[in-house]
Amino acid sequence: MRRLLGGLVIGALVVTGCGSSDPSTTGSTSPEQAQLAAATSVRVVAAGDIACPASWPTTRKQCRQAATARVARALNPAQVIALGDLQYQKGRYRAFKRSYHKSWGKLRSITWPVPGNHEYETTGARGYFRYFQYRQPGPPGWYRRSLNGWELYFLNSNCNKVDCASQRAWLDSEMASHPSTCSLVAFHHPRYSSGEHGGKRGMRRFWAIADKYGADLALSGHDHDYERFAPMDALGQADPNGIRQFVSGGGGKNLYPKATSAPGSEVFRKRFGVLELNLTPTGYSWRFVSPNLRVRDSGSALCRT
């Protein structure tokens, strides 16, 4: 069973935070906390829904991609996970070069992306695949990477554009062939969300496959906010041994208000910012960091056993 470790933030930048996700923490160090603190960690930054067209003005409420990119660079990640809808409105290559490239593009050499629905406003998401041609294997847009003992699976959740039955078969085969203590799946459309768009039921079968093989984390964007969920099963029930989902869609474009609170939602923030993950071979810590470098959510846990 996954164990939550309140108050531990591995390799953290010193900033003012919101504290632990576990209010019962007394300040003592548990064996699990010591295990994570002693392990080598790798820092990852994740965000989606990022860059406005170059002609749009930057205001307090929109087009904050430069600010979130500065936060991402300040955290000095080993890798960036870009969670789709990376260049509005239509994901054209020229738009990527004129806008995204001037902010988050400075991290392109360490970015692992997934496509969002706006990328497919250009036929075949050609602009996305061209811009990230050296960072992912090309159409149809799903692939696997390894990092510090973790297996990471990057999916294309645009099932109206790609063959998701084949993608599910690929995910099942890949996860069976690459067992690991810790793993995550990343895709644009969240399985669960309290935001304006809500969760995508079509991701249920992907979630079930990932859950079967013991995945620990699911990362998504699409709703322009930050949200953390309790570990969940594929049917919408909280499960201490399920997958924990983060929605990190505050990458810069604009923000969405909270709609109906989804079951399992633990923290919702209508804020721009990035999700920071520190991954060890046996667990992870997280922080949601806003453009002024304030920590708006944090915590840590061991991977499923």
C-alpha cells in the first residue's frame, strides 16, 4: 500500500510553502521518510496548456507562458513533461517557433511532450510533431522512457484522431515487458478533474491497464488549473493502492474556475504554475510552484508495493 509521507520535500528550493499534505505530521522522521531522503532523486517539471499566439498580449490573466517558463528553469529540472495544448490556437509549427520556442522552448532539449487537442487543430498535429521531432518518436505519438528507476509512459489521449485500441494494446504490452517499482503515465485529457472540462471517461481503460501494472502517478493538463487527487481506481473510487493523478494545466494560456468537485479531489488551485516532482527509485515528492516561487501544495509518498 502506498504510504503518504507528510512534510518531506526532496531536493527542494527554499521558498515559502503551504506545508505538508498530512496535517498529523509531528516532525519526527519515519523509516519511509529516511528511505526517500537517502535516495538519489531526479527532478521533473510538468505543465500543459502553455503558450498563447505571439500576437496576444500578456496580462495578469492570460499568456503567462514566459513567467511559468522562468519558474521551470529556476527549478533546474533534469526533465520536463509537457502535457499538451502547448501552442494555441492551432499548434502550427510557425506559431511554436514564434511563441512557445521563446519561453518553454528554452527547455526543449530536456522535454518529453504529449499532444493535446489544440495540436490537432493542424491536420495530423504536424506542427507539434515537427517542433518536437527529436524529443518523441513521431506519429502516432505514444512512447516509453526510463528515468532513475521509473518507467514513464507518454500517451496520446486524442482518441478521435488516433487508434486508441492499438495504443491500449501497446501500453499493456510495454508495461508487462518493463516491470518496475515506480511508474507513471502522462496524457493530455485527465481521467478525473473538477475543472471546466471535467474528467474524460474515455481514459478509463488506459487507467485500468496502468493500475493493473501498479502505476503510481498519472499526469494530465486540459483543464487550466492545478488539482491533486487521492489515489483512485479506474471506476472513480478512492483506493489507497490506486493511481494518484495530478492535473497541471496552469502553464500560461489562461485559467479555468472550479466546477463540480470530483470524487477524490484533495487540492484545487486556480493558479498559474508548474508541478515539480522529485523521483527516487522507491518514491516521489511533489510541489506546485507558482510564478512568484511560492509553494501552493506539497507532499511525498512511497511507490506502490
